Amino acid sequence: MKPVKSTSEILAYKVLNRNVDKTWIDWAVDMLMAGFDTENLTMLAGESAPFNQFQMQELTDRVLTELQLDYSDKHKIIKNYTCYLIDKSLDGEIDNLKVLNILKDICIELNYEKYLYDFYTLYFAKDDLSYSENQWYWDGATRENIDKIINAYFTTWKSKWLSVELTFLKGT
């Protein structure tokens, strides 16, 4: 069995210490439908708002432990989540500005982490171009080409990250 794609989102929420919300419940249901069946996963899937965050954090800890999902490497988790968001954008499920906004906020939260910084600048370039002809964040970006630049960057970033991961895995 393979965890559902949104597992990268859930692990990112965990390492970023986000509150448990309906996204977690939907993920738990998806995991059960994918064939994963643990006591605590079933409990999580049955939860509903309002959520007691202390209890929910403990429950999600138990779920992740039962499923043997490792979230000890925060930056690896964030990079996998970035790939997940990029895929959703390139597939047309999420607008690229929304993806950039999420990654911009994580970049700020992680003290302007270098591997996220271009998403930060692309967000502000696209945002400026939504109401102005000029932006000063991304060299050469205009209203006419900003979406093409973003999609190309998304594709390049993901392929670089995946090639680094594959090289790492081959070396171990």
C-alpha cells in the first residue's frame, strides 16, 4: 500500500505545527479508503469540529507512529510538500498564485529559507503585476509571461529536488 498523495501535506502541517482541521480528517478517510486500517486512524477519520487541539495533536502523533510515517527531517518534508503543491498547480487543481502564497508564507516562517526564497519573490512579482505594469522582484517578468515563468520555475525546481533525492537514495 502506498500513502495517499496528500500525506506530504499532512506531514508538512505536522512539522509546521499547524492546528488539526478538516484536512486531517479528509486525509484519514482517504488513507482508510486506500487500505490503511489502524485504530487511531479510524478514530481520526471519525472526528468532527470543534477540535480540541491538545487531544488532536496527541491523536495525530499516534496515527503517524502507527503508520510509521517519519517526519523528523523538517526540510525534506517541506520540499516534498512543495512538490505536492507544484503538481496540484501544474495539473490545474490550484491556482499558481495560491501555491506561491502558501510557499511565501512558509518561506517567511522558516526565516527566508534559501530553497523557498524564489517562490517568495515570484509571489510578489505576480502580485505586483496583477495591479501594475511593473514589478521589481523577478528579472524579465511581465504580465504577458509571468505565468509561463512560474510554471517553468515550478517544473525546474521539482526536477532538481527529485534528482537530489534520487542521488541521495542511490548513495545509501
